[in-house]
Amino acid sequence: MFRPNILALDLEGTLISNAASQIPRPGLNEFLIQCYEIFPRIVMYTTVSESRFRPIAELLVDEGLAPDWFAQIEYVRWKGTTKDLAWIPGSTVQQCLLVDDFEGYVHPGQHSQWVRIGCFEHPYEPADQGLARALLELRQRRVEPPVNSRPIPS
């Protein structure tokens, strides 16, 4: 059985509160580091425009809340009302997993590729375990051991 090797990440409500307040979810840096070790390719799949996303990513990196590579993460350009994994260039739907807090963005017929995560919203709980739980599911859905041939950037 083929298992996904491309990870698509949502931003608002998943990795951070929202694009306005930009409160990072507890465990964000460790989650991203672990995902980098597990998945050969990670992309940002968000409703936030790329021109708005890049400064947010850079700020998270500058504040030590995300690894350096996060500022240059591949950004998926898309249109429509759902996050169709077929929009990820050079991939098939079956190769991808989407971590997102909002079921409404999951494209019809792609629920098996969705990793549900509870929405990170007010009150922002410092003990939130959403990313840790998502990471456990991501590990279970990968076929290779969590070892990546790419060097881990500082």
C-alpha cells in the first residue's frame, strides 16, 4: 500500500491563531522539525495570500518559533472553495496529506487524505496538544521510518 509522502499544512487555526494575531500554536517549532524529518516535501496550503504569509513565516523564524526553512516553504497557489490536493504541483492526491482544522476546506472525495486538527482559537491554551496529536497520526500514516536523507537545517 502506498502511503503519502507530501505534507500540506494549513496556517490559520492550525499552526497559528490567525493572520492578524499570529499567536503560534504550542509546540510549533518541534512539530515542524519532526515533519521535516518524516516528509520529503512539505507545502503551505492556506487561504492566506502568499504576500501576507511570507512576513508571518519570517517573523516566526526570526523569533525562534519555526525552523529556518519555514520562511522559504513551498506555497501552493490555488483557487476555489476547497483545498484540492490535485493543485499541488507535481503530485497526485494519494501522495498528499492535508493538516487542517476546518473540514469545509477538505475537497470532496479527499477526506481520507485529511489529518484533522482541532482549531487553535481563543482562549489560546498553553497546554494545547493539537500539533502533538497530529504528529502521531502523521507518523502512523507514513510507510518509511521517520528518517530523512536531507540534512536538517539549523
